[in-house]
Amino acid sequence: MTRRDRKRAEKKKLAELCEAHPHVKEALKIREKSGRPRLEEDQQELLKAIVGSAAHENRQGDVYRSIKTLDELTV
């Protein structure tokens, strides 16, 4: 039996196992498609975090409050 045949047989057995026991598929995180998954699937909160991190309109100006003393820094 060649390496390719063993790999195909193993993949077939794993597919049969996942079909018979759906919780196995969840536990092993087996995906339907091959390749790298989209970020939206893998990290669902990523887009919300990016959109939520945008600055408020009032804070988008070029005026910055500078700190002059160490006491102002710790307040």
C-alpha cells in the first residue's frame, strides 16, 4: 500500500467517524474546505473589534493634551 493510498484510507475512515459521531468533528475542528479559513470564521469578533476601535469624532483632531509634570501623569 502506498503512502497516498494510506492517506486516502485514513481520510475516509475519519470522514465515516465524523459522520457517525458529529461531536468528534467539533472536537477535532475539522472543516469542510481545505486551506486556510477566513478570518471572519476563525475570529468572529475581529471585525467588531476593528470597527469599535475607531476614535470618537471629537478625538480625531490634531490637538493633544501634553503632560507637563509627573503628577499629571499619575492622575
